[in-house]
Amino acid sequence: MPIDKRVASTAEALEGVSDGATVLCSGFGGAGFANVLIRALRERGTRNLTLVSNSATHRLSLTHELIEAGLVRKVICSAARGHAPGLSAFEELWKDGKIELVVLPQGTFAECLRAGGAGIPAFYTPSGFGTELAAGKEVRRFGDRDYVLETAIIGDLALVRADVADRWGNLSFRHAQANFGPAMATAAKLTVAEVRVAQAEPIPPAQVQVSGVFVNRVLAVGG
């Protein structure tokens, strides 16, 4: 049977996602948010989620809807503060001890995802040493520097926004839309790509930025 990873609905795209899932959501600086899938996950009501996103409260991302709906128990990010005046719903929940927060330096965040996709369980980095971000973590000295041990991030589900996909699941991104998407696609057990176009013909090899081997389902949403 010919390979065709394109699906027709958000319900089909998210089929099998269960409570307690670790969800990787791409996006950075206003680009690459899989907002159609994020909203569908909220409407699905899947609970007790661990949300892995560069920013917990970016104004152009709908991840805040998952948090406000009480579906998220833990957030792993590199930016926890919102840009609006006052505290966000996420910050209020964290202040009240109702949601867990893990903050990583952005480079460490990216490397945790890359390591997860590469099968590397942990790595040492100098980033964060001597700060609260390294509290409770193993530290080793290599040469004349101290390094913090960080563990890889592996998701049950990755929601990735790309520009074009083909029926084999190969992805091509538009400019900064790529950001964390390629790493997240490799680091998840189930990767679903939200795209502008899902075409029948193959993407030219030179334009493939994520191989279809890392993508399970593709949903065309336009835009």
C-alpha cells in the first residue's frame, strides 16, 4: 500500500494521545506555532500534560489555552515570563504552586531536544553553572571549567508547524518557522505536522528540512 501520512482532521491527527503525555510544541518569536493542533488538543481535553515549549506564554501561541484550561501539570521552557502587563495565567498558577516549572537556558533547551532525538541520554554544559538553574543537578569539572549535567528531552507527541509537506511526511519550512521544529520532530514518539500545503508529489530532496521518517501524520490547514 502506498505511503500517505496525510490526515483529514484534527481528530485523526491526535488519535491515540493519552493523559499524562509530554507534548513538544514548536515556535519562536511569532513563527512556527502549530496553533490549530494546539487548540484541538485543548478541545480534546487531554489532561495532566507536560508542555515543552520555548516560551510558556508567547502572545502568538495558543499553548496558554492548554494551561488556562487546567490541562498542564508541568512546563519545560526557556522563557516563562509573558510580555503583557501583570502576571499571566501561567505565572499565577506557578506562584500558587499549582503547576510545575523547569527553566533551561535556551541553548540547553535546544540541545536537550537534539540529544533526545539522537539517542543521547544526557550531556554536560557550562551554561547555568553557579545559578539557581543548576540547583540539584550533578556538576563535574573538565579542564578548568565546571559543567552541569542535563538530561535529554523526549516527547510522547510533537506538534510542529511547517510550510509544505508531501504524502511521505517530508517537511519544508518557511524561513524562521523551522526554529525548534526539526529537533522536536526527531525527539518525539509521535510527530504531527501542521502545514499550509500537503502535496501528493514529493518535495525536492534539496528542500527537505525534516525527513518523513520522523513524521507520523500531516494535517493541511492552509494559512
